[in-house]
Amino acid sequence: MRWSLRRTLAVVVVVAGGALLASRAWRPATPAPAEPYIVPATLSPVAHAVAARHAGQVVLLDVWATWCDNCLPGLADLMALQQTYGARGLRVVAISVDEGLDSAAVQRWALRHGLTLELAYDPSGASTAMLGRPGVPIGLLLDRQGRVRETRFGHAPRASDMSWHAPWMQAKFETLLAEPPSTGTGSRPGA
């Protein structure tokens, strides 16, 4: 019995000592760099055209509709981002997916609500499927090379950590705006 107890204690000491040594010697591996961009299934034809029109700029696409109660506060927040970063290369474009309204009616609605963002019109609604979930609002932030670097489904109030105005998001805007514009003329990713 004594020999068995000694043997058991020895094994425990060896295992514990080995674990202690291993824990001191072990250092977590440096994490692999994150994927530099998020790839939605595809950009809608309208979103692709907007991105191509603003090649070399950081582009924030916001898919919305006049009937969406949650979209208007988000659009107002995006106007503030355009005012803050527009001179440095940010272009915010609001893509309306209103079926049954023509672009002039959407423009009149936007003016009535004080929206001064660049508007695009997608009556097909294809832009609502860019994140694989139908609905609005949808936000896509594209870097100067046209890669999707951040996505949003829904509107987060300004005080939220998921808002486009959150400190970590402001840092991302600063980083993307500091990147040099692309010099290539090839097709933009997500097309």
C-alpha cells in the first residue's frame, strides 16, 4: 500500500511539475492577422456602380427605405460622419430600395427630412441581400481599394458600442482614411 501511495504521489508531482514548467515556458502564439476585409456574397449592381464611381475613396453604403422607421435616425448619424470625414475622402451614399417610388419621389422624401447625403436608387431591392439577410438598414464600409471592411445590419444608437460613431469605429475610419488610394484600375472586389 505504501509503495502505491508513493508511486501515486510521484506521478502527481511529476505531472504537476511538468504542467508548471510548461505553463511558464508556454506563450500564446501571435494570432494570425485577421482577414483584411469581409466579403459579402456580392455587391448589388447599384452598390457596385456607386463603389466604382467613388474608386479611391472610403465609401460607406447605407441601404434604407422611406418606410423604415429605424432608417431615418441612422441616416442622420451618417450625415454627421460625412461632415466629419468627407474632406478627407469618406463618401457616404444612401441607397434607397423603395419599390413603387421613383427616384424623384425618394429625393423629395429625403429633402423633406433634411437629408443631404448622396442618394442612389435600387428599386429592384437587390441591395438588401448583400449581407445574406433581407431587410434594412444595411451598412457596408469599403476601403479605398473597394474591399468591404465593416458591415452593419440594423441601426445602433450613437451611444452604442456598435454605432458607426463608437470610438473603435472612429479609429477604423482614421486608419482607412490614412491608407493611400489604389493606383490599380482593375475591378473592385465584391463585384
